[in-house]
Amino acid sequence: MFFVLNWVMRYGIFSDIHSNIEAMTAVAKAMRSEGAQEYLCLGDLVGYYANPDEVIELIASLNCWKIVMGNHDSALLGRTPLSKFNQPAADAITWTRTHIKPQNQRFLEDLRLREEIGEIQLVHSSPFQSEEWHYLTGQEDLERNFRYFQGFICFFGHVHKPFIAEQRGNGSVRILEEQECQLQKECRYLVNVGSVGQPRDNNPKTCYVMYDSTAKKLSIRRLDYDYETTAQKTLAAGLSDFLAQRLKTGK
């Protein structure tokens, strides 16, 4: 008798939630409505905003297949020094340390820097030296990082700006303009899934990705959410006005 593995193929993928429960709630609802069969989270569950426990508990309720650790998660745990962060970010991490439940901190402690599912690779910042929290923004950075993961596609976050980088068979790399993309089997991909909790591409809408690994179809999704409430909570918690205001502009 032969058994066939029925792999789940439709993924909801998200990153950089940063304790923004209003955005995460909207994204979770949208991914469910789009028929996500599994969820992948690329880190930075905490930092910046005022609802770390609620965000972690909502993500835990999704039973994500894989979750990787982000630099803000690492800093909360004392594994990445606060000197690597600007002052509003460092202050938010310090605030979170005194407001997070012990069980939710333990949830973060179990996360790893890299995960994989077959041809899918997952990191927070970059395949190359994941623990150094590099930012992949330039052409040279992208070209280098294709050499540091195996498989067809690597999803990452960290830069808060969604994009799809395609490497062709001859090694050339280009950024695709499409938000809805039919991936080519002869190519390889680095995909930034944007930020749920703090977009920085001049678009305040929250962001996530849907990926059908059977049809090789990928979609970058943008969604309205109640960022005014998030901003009000930020100020009420005594966190930075800068962090509150940037939600409204996506910068």
C-alpha cells in the first residue's frame, strides 16, 4: 500500500507586526477569508507599539507552521544589544520588557533564525548572516543573497517594503513590478512580504502575502486597518510620538 502526502499548498505569509494588534487582526481575518491553509511568520512580533501580548496570542492561535525570530524579538530577549536600535525603537523594547507576560516571552525564546519547508526558505532579515540583521535593499545585496539559500524561494521581512526579486537562469536579478505574480519554474525568488504593523513604502495600509506553491502564484496584499487606534494607544502608553505619527503616512 502506498501513501501520498497531501501537502498544504496555500500559505498566508506575514512579518514585522510590532505589537500592532489592529493591523494583525485585520491581516489574520483577511488571510482566513482568502483560504490560507497554513501561516508563516517572519518575525518581529514585538517592538514599537503597545499590544505585545495580544499580538503574540493571536499569532499563536493561528498555529503557524513556521515562525522565525526578528531583531526586535531578539533584543527583547537580550540577545541583540539595544545600541543597534534608534532611541524610539530601543525605548519601545525596554517598555515591552516590563509589559509582556512571561509565557509570551517564552514563546519568543523558542524561535529560530531560519526555517524551511521543502523549496521554501524563511528568514527575518537575510539568508546571508541572518544573525547580523542585514537590510536587503540594493541590487548588489540581492545578488549576493541568492547564493546563501537553497531552493526555489526565500521569504523575508525586516525592511518593511514589499517587493519580489527574480533571479533568472543566467544569474541576472531584477525587481518585478507586479503585485500579482506568476512565478517561473526556471527562476528563483527573494520575496519581501512587507510589514503588518509599520509599513514604510509611503502606503499606510497593512501588508501580507498569499502564496500558492502548487500553482506558483504569489500576491502582495494591502489592506486598510484602524491605525488611528494604534496611534492613540502608542501615545497613551508613553511611547514615541514619532512611532505613532508614521503609521498615518507609511514612512
